[in-house]
Amino acid sequence: MLLAFPVVCLISFHFSVHIRNLFFACCYSLHLPIINAAFDPHRLKLFSSLKSITSANPELRRLGLIRIVEIGAGPGANLKYYPENSRVICVDPNPYFKTYFLRNQKEFPNVKVEQCILGVGEDLNTIPDDSIDVVVATFLLCSVSDVEQVLREIKRVLVPGGNYYFLEHVLAPPGTWRNIIQRAINPIWSYVMAGCNLSRDNRRAIQSAGFAAVSITSLDVNSPIIYLKLLIRPQIMGTATKGL
């Protein structure tokens, strides 16, 4: 009997994680058309330079291809922005996004998805050092366990001179009402929304991660979705380049 209670608690917690991941995948995918409408112009601008990238891999370069790793691929919201010569490896820890991802993938048959890895950005051990032309991560750093480790892994897998493309929401400026609300609601929000944190300073994390060059644009994208309107603001987007 003494062992029964902790066992029941562990089982309940285990299934609650699955339920939260399922809820997050369904909620995010349901709102994806509205989210895309709000961020489409900015993503188009962010990813426009992908077409000009030449692969560091001789074989891919000969074929006119580039290799992209997307961490936190989710339902595949970024597939529409990738050039047709892309070869993509997707990484995501939430298995419940798979159905939505496969549905979106069918709409972009010219973007070849080489592999879908069920895993986290902190451990990209199946991807060799200095092997990836581009790493993409949008709305990722808010929900990872270790921001600095994810950025280290991004730098590790990028080829010298390779680029990390990012779009993230960040903590509102100190002293603003949004900053106060973000900090107050963050524990509950993070629990319900699969680990998403409202109170992280992702701008500073990227700037201090040791990239050779970082270009950041500040955004304040509005949306009719109430939680985006009130909580997921402001945002940043940009690129960070690995040194040669």
C-alpha cells in the first residue's frame, strides 16, 4: 500500500504530460491559419535569403541542393517558405504533431523531408558536426529545457559560415503591464502549454551564444487570437552566423 500511492502519482503525471502535449498540438494546429496570417509577411522576409544559399557539401552543391534542419517543426508551418531545392531534417519532441505535419507536407511535394526525428534540440546526436547549411527554429526557445544547450547544438551542427534562422517571442520590456502579466501567469501558462515560457530573454541568449554575427529585428505582431494579442508579444526574428 505504501508503494501504491507514489506509483499512482507517477502514472498520473506521465499521462498528464501526454494529455498536455496532445492539447498543445491540437490547439496550435487549429490556430495555425490565423497565426500564419499574422506572421506570413515576416516569415517571407526572414526566409527570402534561403534561395541564395549554396551548400557546403560538395555532393549537394553539385546537385544544387541545400540541407536544412528545423528544430521544433511542429505541424510544418515553415515548409511553405523553403525553396524547392531543400532537403529537410525535422526534429520535434511532441509526437502528436505528426498527423498535422504529414498533412502539411503533402502540400509541398518539392520540399523533400529526409527524416523526422522525435527528439529535443538539446541533443542532436544523430546529426554530425559541421554538416548542416541552415538551422531553422521558430517559437522554439520558449519551450526548451536548456536554451544555452540548444544554441550550442545549433552551432555544432552548422557548417562554418552556416546560418541559424529564428523567430521567437520574448519578454516585454520591464515596467510594462504586459511584462507584469507575462511573469504572473507564466507558471500556469507553461504547465498547460507544453513548457512554453513567457518570461525568457531569448534576445540576450542568442546574442551571447558565441555566433560570429547576429542580426535581430524587433517585431510587435498583433493577432485576433486573444492569447497572442496579450501574451505572445513582442517578438524578434533574424539570423545568426557560425564563424568560419
